[in-house]
Amino acid sequence: AAPGRGVAAIAAMFNVTRVHNALSACACMKALINMASTYAEKRTAFGRLLIDHRLHAEVLADLKAQESAATFAFLRTCLFMGSAEVPMQGAEGFREAPLLLRLL
């Protein structure tokens, strides 16, 4: 990096690290929800499969919705990062990507 540009250079590295951490978190969420769902399809309690208990099914559905929202936010952040670093032709909707990226 050029003299006096150290903070700007390291800021880009921080963004990549943040994206890596977000990807890892989304992947772990998905893996754990899949394990919980598989377990609920095999484990019985009170004479029924766990998945057949409404409250348990609702909790799993809520977790799946949260995981989907986190994955969407992660992918959207990646899109903002990419369009902030390499502007796309015909992507007028992403002119504010650098500003939105700063919010995230």
C-alpha cells in the first residue's frame, strides 16, 4: 500500500474477513438445522415423532426462516461488495451499493 493509505488498504481486508465469517455462520446454521430436522424425523416422544409435534415443527420452521434470511443478507452483502468494487454496466439500481455496504 502507498504511504498514508494503510487504513484504506486494511479496510478492504476487513470486509473480506467479515464476508468469510458470515458465510461460515450461514453454513453452520444450515448444517445444524438439517441435523435437527433429521433428528426430529427419527426421534419419538409421547408416542409420536418429534416432527409431528406442532410446537417442535414450528420451532424448526422458524429456524429455517431465520437461516434463509441470514443467507439472503449474506448474498446481498456480497453483491454490494462486488458492485462497489467493480461497477456493473446497466446496474443503475446498485449505484448506492457503496453506501449500503457501509451500513452493513
